[in-house]
Amino acid sequence: MKKNVIEVKNLEKYFEVSGGFFSRKKTTVKAVDDITFEIPFGESLGLVGQSGCGKTTTARALCLLDPKTGGEVNFFNNETSSMQSIDELEGEELKKFRRNIQMIFQDPYESLNPRWTIKDIILEPLNIHNIGDLDEREEAVSEILQTVGLTPPENYMPRYPHELSGGQRQRVSIARTLIMKPKFVVCDEPTSMLDVSIRISIMDLMLNLAKDLEVSYLYITHDLAVARYMCNRIAVMFNGKIVEIAETEELLNNPVHPYTKRLISSIPVPDPSYDRKVYDINFEELDSLIEKYGSDKPMIDIGNEHYIATHDVKGII
Amino acid sequence: MEENFNQDLQKELRREAIKRNWQLFKQSKLGMIGLYIVIFFLFLALLQPFLFLTGIWNKGVYDPVVGYEPIKDTLLVVECPKEYPTEKYESYQDCPAKGEVNVKKLYMAPGVEVGDMYETFIQPAPPSRRHILGTDSLGRDIFSQIMEGSQVAFILGLLSATLGVGISTILGTIAAFFGGKIDAYLMRQSDLILMLPSLPLLFIISAFAELKVWHLAVVLGVLGGLGGSVITIKSQALQVKVKPFVDSARITGGSNMKILFSHVLPNVAPLALLFMVFSVTGAIASESVLSFLGLLNIDMSWGIMIYLSQTDGFIFSGMRYWWLILPAGLAVTFLAGGFYLVGRGLDDVFNPRLRKR
Amino acid sequence: MSKDVLVVKDLNMHYETLAGNVSAVKNVSFSVKEGESFGLVGESGCGKTSVAMSLLQLQADNAKISSGSISLDGIEMVGMSESELRKVRWDGISIVFQGAMNAWNPVVKVGEQIREAIREHYPNNTKNENTEKIESLFKMVDLDSSIMDRFPHELSGGMKQRAVIALALSCDPKVVIADEPTTALDVVIQDQILKEIKKVQELLGLSLIYISHDIAVIAEMTDQMAVMYAGSIVEIGPTDQVFSNPKHAYTRLLLESTPSVVGEKKKLRSLEGEPPSLIGEENGCSFSPRCPDPSDKCKSGNSEMGLIEVADGHFADKCCVECG
């Protein structure tokens, strides 16, 4: 049995939206509706879907940026070696817990304070948690800059973000994230704003760091090809719900849910001689599987740790 | 060793950043003109104490408030006719002409008759070598008054602007950051202040309390600080608040106060500085309006100079006594304009979008 | 063999900035045949969009075309007056912009905006003729004709992009430039838009210039392609040829650094370093600092630049071909 670093159960995030200017009626938007997944230590899960499907809302709820409205998030507690619900945390304990979950943002131009030097930016987490004395902190910054490939570190520490290129900035974000030695990092499309030529080096860096530092990622992206490169498992999200979740290759080669099929078949292939497989978007396979395994559960296991959602999606895909 | 290298590099980078910003500012012609004007008036403000201290100027003669120098002139006593034109005078305005005095003005001096030469002190005296901008109706040196006035303008403008921007930055950031009831209260308050016409309000304040320069600076600062600039600073702070780097600090566990002071405030500061420079303009203009209306208890300022020329009845005499009105009026216009232009120049530095490539 | 519609020869364009001249387009030559689709690929800042803007003569105020020629159907466009350009612009060559979301005036109905463009070029058309025309355009891009009476904000991203395509086609252009028309869109909608563009292109026999940073999209969309790096074309040729037998190190790296959902999962190669600054003059190969295996000649900056033919119709940068 694998140890999980994080377990998410029936996570919900609803927003109340007031109807119109004069209307008092409020409608509820289910941005994230009943999603469940877990990530074992050292593995990465890709969360893939169209924009507006609730990927980023999930990420923000997991990082405790916006409070969730329902469900449970359990995190592996190192001290007690058991899973602990994050709802139980308060005050100092919560602050301490925050070390374990970090987030890398999409836009390297906006995720670093433009008025701070790189050194101060990377030091901030250490300062907040008051870790080590000044020399040790400086040493840690210099070390982490080398780890993310910004060498020599003395050249980067006194600089400001705008003096660096997009790729370098994203490396700084990664350094800042990893200086707390978190076990779980949420990545919100960290390479989508970067150029193709730089993208792979950032992705490789993140993969290597995951291996060396035993970090698990929740990797959010709209690009299945990127998710395939980065993740062991992929969860496909649609309309606030996870519709299919499986090992990466299993999902790509053997998609069941019509939305997954549609997503896969719309990705262009960098090979002019390759004719894209066009899946029939029909519900027959899904329906027969639901019939076989029963429709009483929200997700059914069809073998190979391949789960599909049973809720009705006809008419909205 | 490495530490030193680091600090040196940091210093050098900072110097470079300042240099780059200065280059950008220099690009703006308007900003540079404004800067020259401000420097010119700053020079005037500092020149006066220097002249007094070194004894180049005698306090008795050149003091802007109590200085006096008798300037004597010999005038021909004439009687102005009732009807014009005459051979000698075209219109009512022409009598008495230069070097003449109307006999009716001399009713206090016994035994003076038309045709006599009469020795008198002339005030206001036109510009001369000793008084390069002349003297006012009480015999005080105008140039010295202008210098004194620029001291007042700088103190008033900078003090009220600093105070105002300080208040609005803190309140605006708090409103943006905490939202909810605090925000609602602060916004209604600034709506109220925006809605109140500020000049009549100042009349009322000055009716109840004696207004000196410092008081006026505080009143203008508080009014400006609680008014519209809170709304603008708040909107800027709102933009900063949703930036990922703020989220990132929060995920790491940063407290609200820490995020407020280390992330939000520094990013609002450039806009606040810009506001400050612009509000100096407003403060200088308000001072001269209030002084002109006689509502301020100030010994000397540009507004007071114009006020005095008006109460002494010289303001409608056209260009005849130009040195009483023009220098003070131009000084107000130029210094206020100068600060405005500096603000425009700074705008180019802080708002990259306005920048020409 | 169909004839060349658009011929660009030795185009040079630079931006005048405070820091100096930025040479955004250097000696770019290519031609587009009738009914052919031509892809222009490269990373941001490589000059793709500058080429597009030069083709339309819509470049920024501080941009100067220093030399070269752009001829559309045999008519030289460089040096044309503004009024002549206005005629050529929408019915000779038109563009589907990068930020399609911002291409619309928010307070004017979509149909009205397209009508305006048509009126400019066909002043004699009656209102009904124009309406029919817009209806047929909308049909072509799978939009309902009721969309005409909608305001831009009432449309979804995909619908807006379709309408932008309709706008680009409104004056029957010979050449359409698509400048990253799908960057802001989701994969699913991107796929629909790509299919739409392809369908329309084949239907109308248009020449298409497709600009993208995504080599996978270029692979799907184009017959001919050019790879741009630091303002120059480093490799140009038939798309299958370039993909199956890339000659330039940069092209190879681009191909090897693009993840795919099909085929074996393979280790991708990353490209180290940053693209060069385009300010000022430079000598030799601009790619050599990032080249994984530059020759000594290339490193020393003495290599001769220029394209040489490596296969039928397939050209690559001389320096890099010689490197091996």
C-alpha cells in the first residue's frame, strides 16, 4: 500500500452569485463539485481540462487561499506519521503546516514582487517561519539557486525580477517554492507562458527536483501532452467534476469518457505524416460500463486503477 | 568576501536603477522644465536667509514684513481739472502725471500751493537698483517678499502633500486589503469629502480657528488625504492585492500585516509619490486663494501680497503698479505649474505604458 | 504548378528604440503560392509578428522597413501610399489577429462591423447584397446568421474567433495571415478553429500564412513552412520534409522539445540559454551560443550566413548545415 501525501475527498467549492442588479435571487455556481483524488508520495497527478473547468479553484482551495465549502482534505503529517485533516489546524499549527504545501504560479511576470530583489524573494519563506540564523538563510538561498540552475548565485541574488528573462523568473519561483522543502507542490500551468524552447528545461528541472527532493506535484494544465510528460496519473476535469482518472498511458491509449476522448482527439500532433485519431463522441461505451459496474457510486473502477465518473454529461459536452 | 561582493553589486545595481530612472525622467521635456522651475524657487527660498545671515541685506530695510526704506522724490504740485480733455491731460487717468502730485492729496500739508515743488516719500516705489522688484505700499521690498513667499509655499505644499498622501496611502491600502465594513466606511467618508465644496469649508474653518501656515497645511493635507486620492490608491492596492506574489506569500504563511507592509505598500508607493507631487500644486493654489480672501493669519505669502495690493486699491490700476501684482501672481502660477510638470515627468517614469519607446 | 501570389524578397525591418535599433526582420525571403498554406514558426520575439505586420504595412510607428520588397500578385507593396494600401489591405491581404478578443469594437454589432469593412471596399454594393454576403461568410465558418445582430461581448471566445475569420474573409482576399489565432483558446476550441480555417482555405482556394509558436499546429496546418530564429529564416521548405529531415540544429531542437500525446513517451531535449538580443549589428551565426554542437568556424563568428538548398525546395542555413 502506497503512502499518500494528500487525500482529497468530495471537495466542493461553491460560489454564491447574485442574480442581477435589482434581483435578490442568488444562484450557486458549483466551481468544484465533489472531486476526490489522492496523490501518493513521490508521484504526480495531472489535472487537465478546459479553462473554467475548476482546475485553478481546486488548486487555490488545496493551498488554503480560498476556503473550501465542503469536503475533506487530509494531509500526511510528518510528526505523527498519519493523515491529518487540514480543517483541524489553527494558528501556529496552521502556519507550520503551510510549509508543506506550496504553489508555483502560471505567470512568472506577476508571481514575483517587482520591488524585491531575488534574494529577498527567496528568503521570504525562511523569514516568515524564522528558520536558521541570517548566515544559514543566505547559505540556503545560494544553495537553492544553484539547484534550480541559476549559477553563480551571487549574480542573481541582488537583481530584480524585471532584469531576468521569463525562464529565469520561473526558476526563481521554483527556488522560492522549494526552499521550505515541501512535500507537495501545486503547479498552476507553470510553463504555459514560456517559450517552447525554455519550457522543456523548466519541466525537466521540475522532474529532476521531484526525484531528488521527493516532491509530489499536482500539475494543472490544459495541455495533455505536457501532463503526459510530467505526471504519473492524469485526472480529466470537466464542469467542476473529475470525469476520468487513470495512469497516464492508460488514459491516453484507452480513454473511456466521451469528454476525455474529445480532449485527446483535439490535440495537434507535431508530425505532418500522422493522421489524428478521431474518436467518435458517443456515450455507448460509457453507458455500458456504467451498467456493468453500477451507477450508484460517483466514480467506478473499470480495472487498472482506471476510474470514470458516472454522472450524466449528455447534452453538455 | 562574497558578502562584500554582493553588497557592492547591489549598490551598483541600485545606482544603475536610479540612473535609468533619471534617464527616463530626462526624456520628458515637460518634467525637466518643471524641475528647473521648482529648483529656481527653491533657490529663491534659500537665498533670503543667506542674504540676511551674511549681512548683504540689512534686515531693517529688506525684511519682508517690517522692513522699510524711505525713497524720496520731488514732485510738482498740480491741480487736476474736473473736465477732460485739457491741454495738458487727455483723461482723468493722466492726472497727476509722472513727477506730479495732486494738490488735493496734500490737504494735510499746510501752505503748499499749485506750482510748488513738494518733497515726499513715494510708496509703492517702482523697481530700482536697490529694490529690483520695487516696494509695496508700505515700503517693503517685493523681491524679499517673493523669497519669503516661496519658503511658505514649499513648507505648505510639501507638508500638506506628505500628510495627505500618507493618510490616503494608509487608508486606501487598508480599505483594499481588508474590504468589508472598513472599506465601505472609508469610501463613504471620501465620498462625503469629495462632495463638500472645499473652499467654503475652509472659510468656515477659518472663521472658527485662526489659520497659520502649519494649520492650513494640516487642514489641506487631511482634506486631500481623505478625499479622492483614497479611492485611487485603493484601486491600485486592489490590483496589487490579487497579484500571484501576494498569494504566494500567503501560502507560505505570511500574516496580513506582513503582506500589507512588505508587498502591497511598496507597490502602491510610486503612485502615492505621484499623487504627492500633484497635490503640492493644489495646496499652493489653495493658499493663495485663501490669503487673497484674507482668511489666513500669515505674515507674508504670495497670496498675502496680492491681497495687500487689492486692499490698498492697486489691483485695478492696470499695469501702472505691475510690480505689486505680477511677481506674486506669476510666482504662484509657475511654482504650482512647476510641480505639476514634475509630476507629469514622474508619470512617464512610473507608468511604463505611457512611455515612448 | 500554381503561381506565386505573395513574394517577399530580402525584407529587412528594424525598430528604432532608445536602446538602439532592434533588427526584428533580417533578410527574410519567401513566397506563397496560390491556394497554399505557409507556416511561420519560432519563439516569441523571433520576428514572426513583425513579418506579418510588414506584409500588411501595419507596423508600429517606430518600425522602419530598410530594404526589401513585398509583392502581392506582382504589385509592389513597400513604399505604397496609405490610400493605395487601404485598397490592397483587406481585399488583397487580410489578417486574423492574435488577440481576436480585442479585435471587435465592443459597442457596435458584429454584423455591422463586418458590413463596414465590406462597404469600404465595395462601395456600390446594396445593403441586401452585403447582408447576403455576411450570411454566406457566417455559414462558411459555421456561425448562425443571427450572430450578426449580437454585440461582441455576447459571443463566446470561439464564436468571436469564427467571426474574426469571417471578417478577414469579408473582402475576398487572396492571402490571409493568421497570427496565432488560437493562442487564447482552449484545445478543444483551438481544434475547431483550426479545422474551420483549413476548410475555408480549401473551399476558397486562399493562400494562408499561418504564424505560430506551436510546431504541432504548423505540422497540421501547412504545406510549406519556415523556421525563424532571431529575425532570420533559418530553415524553409515543404512541411513534411522539414519535419522528417530537419537540417538546422534549431529546427531539430524545436521538434525534439515538443511533447506529444501519441507515440512513445520519449525524453525531450531542452534548449539551453536565451534568444539573443536583436539590438545592434552582430556577426556570424546568431544561434551558435545555444547550438549543442557548433563548429569552430561557427563559434568564432566567421561563418557565412545565408540559405543553401539541401533538397528539392528545402533550404537551410549554410552555417548549420555545414556543422552537420
